[in-house]
Amino acid sequence: MIKNQYSRETVLNILEKKEAENSLIQWVEKNSKDGYSKKEIYDFLNDIYSEIEEPEKEDLLGNILDRLWGWCSQDRILLPEKKWE
């Protein structure tokens, strides 16, 4: 699992950006290329999600989590080629 404090701060900083959704997708894709599984990325982001208290950021990160999980239309799934584990 991603336990890097730098990564956590990176995600929190991304959530402050105007183009946060695109930046989060890029972060997910980068971590996938670095060898992390969908489950590891999901669990890491879900831990951050559970701490967020701002509705807009919660919705944004929740949408990314849904897309990783596959709770969206087929064409919106993140990392469709990757297995869960």
C-alpha cells in the first residue's frame, strides 16, 4: 500500500487545484505505472477520503474512487486494463 507522506501531501495539494480531477487521474495513472495495483491506489485514496470534511473535495475524490472501483459507465473506468489486485 502507498504509505508515502509525500504522496499523501501531493493528493491533498491536488484537491486544492482548479483542475483537480485531471490531476488526480494523472496521479492514479502514474502510480499504476510505478507498479501499484488498483486496490493499493484505491485504499490509499479511500484513507484520505475518510478524513476529508469539505463536500466539494469529498465529491471529487469520491468520483475518482467510483471510477477506480468501476461504479460508473464503462468508458469512465480508470485503469480498465489492470486487475484489482
